[in-house]
Amino acid sequence: MWPRIGGLRTLALGTPGELRATLNTLVLAGVKTATAGLLSEYAQEGEELEQVGERLVLVDDEGALAGLVEITGVEIVRFADVPWDFARSEGEGDRSIEEWRAGHSAYWARVGTPVDDDSDIVCLRFRLISAGAGGVASGDLST
């Protein structure tokens, strides 16, 4: 089960360190409005898919609140069928869908979950609700 803060699921992008810091910065700047995950990870963690309207707590390496996002779209797509429009929304600087696929394939291989064309990808779209803790340390963040 994924960690919760204030009753909300957390969104920990990438791996801890420079990658997570970079991805969080892109979200907080409004550049990154989507992220991709593996459907198999949901099953392994006993998690349900996110729902449109659900709010997630963007976390830093220490698991502390870095921002709050709201899910605006959820779609399961074969890795080979992830559209360029979605990949571009990830805001990571890829110049083509082929570059996006190569980078994501290499990332998932590095973290021990290699993908192929038929791997199911969860394509999440979101919008930034707030950046930083804003003095909120606990409580209900869903309102």
C-alpha cells in the first residue's frame, strides 16, 4: 500500500535524489502535467487506479509534502500505443515518442521492471492545486 498524508495517497515521482527533485520541480513549475506508471505495480502494491478528481500529495525524498495535484485523466495504454500528446505532457524534454519510449524503457529496466510493447501503462494526467506545504502538516487535504 502506498503511503498516505492527510488521508490522501502520495505521488513519489521517479527515484529518490536528482531525478525526483527534477520531476517535482517540473510539476511545481506547471511544465509536467502527466506521469506514466506500470499497471503491474498497482497489483503488486494492492492499490486501485487513481480516479478523476482524486487529489494526490506530491512528495519529496523524505516523504514530505511538496505540492498537491488533482487527477484530470486516467487511461491504461499498451506501452507501444502511448500517444505523443501524453508523452509531451510529461514535460521531460523528449523530442519524439521514440525518445520518450527509449527513456522510459531504460528507466523501468534500471529499476528492475523491464517493459515490452504489450506492457500496460497507466497514463495519469493532473493539474497542480498548490505548491509546497503551505503550512499544512496534517489533516484533510482533500478540501
